[in-house]
Amino acid sequence: MSAIAADDVSLASAKQRPSSVIEIAGLTPEAAKYSRIFDFLVVFAVITLFAGAIHLHVMLTVGDWDMYVDWKDRQFWPLVMPISMIMFPAALQSIFWSNFRLPIGATVAATVLLLTTWIGRYANWWVWTGFPFTEGVPSQMIAGALLMDFALIVLRNAVLTAIFGGFAFGFVFWASNYSALAPFFQPVEHQGTVASVADMIGYTFPRSNMPEYLRIIERGTLRTFGSSVSWVSAVFAGFVCIFVYYAWWKLGEFASQATFLKNNSTIMSYMGLRDADEAGQTVKTAGGA
């Protein structure tokens, strides 16, 4: 009989126990609806701000190497681009992994950057200035970001991910972009000198800072044929990316730290919650049950 009575008491306690977070928080149905709307607005604002931040970061740090196809040479472009582009993916990967154990941060950052870049190319270049898409083919880092996330899944360690994933990010940048840019690297003869299709596009569509934008960034007679210098730049970029990745991983860890402030009845009323004493009593009853 005692066992039956204990089961009845447990069943009654379970019925009285709040069954959802909304009941524990004391949100009314209308307050819960506005809370969900606020959550969606926050998510949209965070995604928009992050997309703008990473796009602005790449534009300010690498600028012309990503803007113009005739600046995508085989010496400096494979070196400068991945070193700059790995920063935000490493920080976002750290935030996703530290808070949610989701190894998708680098891929999310790479996808967001590519989408925002194409929006900028269409709105600013094609609609506003009339430049063709071939003039501003953007670089992409999705392949390297996938390798970084894969390294984090397998290794589950920031240092090892920096060594293997960070190096892979910088090393594969040239190869992962080459298929889209190979037609622009074809050599042509222009006024008795060797140039490339990308150079001819640059000559045809002048920019505001001429003639600086017509300069040959990489000196050499066979620069358009993709010789061994591109792989030397790729290896060095991968080496530098190891240290850049770990520094921005630590920055992401710092950004993941949460500081909680003590609530009071005024703040709780602004959030649509019950009185502090009543809410505390509800939580205490749930915990005691």
C-alpha cells in the first residue's frame, strides 16, 4: 500500500510540475508570441551584421585582389586572400563549437561571404556601374572551410585543427578557385607583349584610379601559365594560416564568454515575466518536486 501511495504522490507532483519553459518563466500567450518574434528579429540582425562585417573585412584587407579578375595573379592573390579570409571563419567556428558543439562555423561563414559578395557584385558593379560579371569574379573559400570543419570533427582540438585544417584552408585556396578562373589565365599577345584574357578585360573596362589598376602585379614573362610559383605561394599561405586560425579561434572563445546580470522585478516585468517572488516560487516548487 505504501508503494501505491508513493506512486500516487509522484503522479500528483508530476501533474503540478510546469511542463514547459514558458510556464516556468510565467509568459502569457501574448508575451510568448512577442518573445518568439523578438528571437527571429535577433537572429536576422545577427546574420545581417555578420554578413556585412565579414564582407567589409575582406574588402578592406584584400580589396582589389578579390574585386578585379586581372588582379588575381598567381603570386600574391593565393597568398593574401586565404590569410585574410580565414579570420572570421575561425572565430565563428570557435563560437559554434564552444557553445553548441556544431562543427559548421567555417562553412557558414564561407557561404555567407560568397552570397554577400555576389549581391554586391550584382548591385554595385552590374546595376550601378555596368561592369560585366567577368570583370569581378569573386573568390570562394567553401572548399577550405569544409576541410576546416572536417578537421574539427575528426580531431576535436583547436591546436590540431589549426595545424591541419588551417594549413589545408590556405593550401587549397588556389586549386579550389582555379577551375572558375582558368579561362581568364589563357595567354594572349597584346601589342607585342604577353598578357592574359583577364588583362584584356581590365584594359577594356577602365576604373577610376587608372593607370594604377593596369600595372602588372607579378613580374615575369610567363606569369599567365601558372608555373610553380603558385604552389609556393599556396604552401606559404597555409603555413601562415595556422597561426592566424589559432589567434582568431581564441578571439572566438573570448566572444563566447557569457556574463549574467542579476534580475529584478522591474526588468522581469519589461520582459513579460511574472513578479520575481512568484517566478522564484514557481521555480522552487518545480525543483522541489
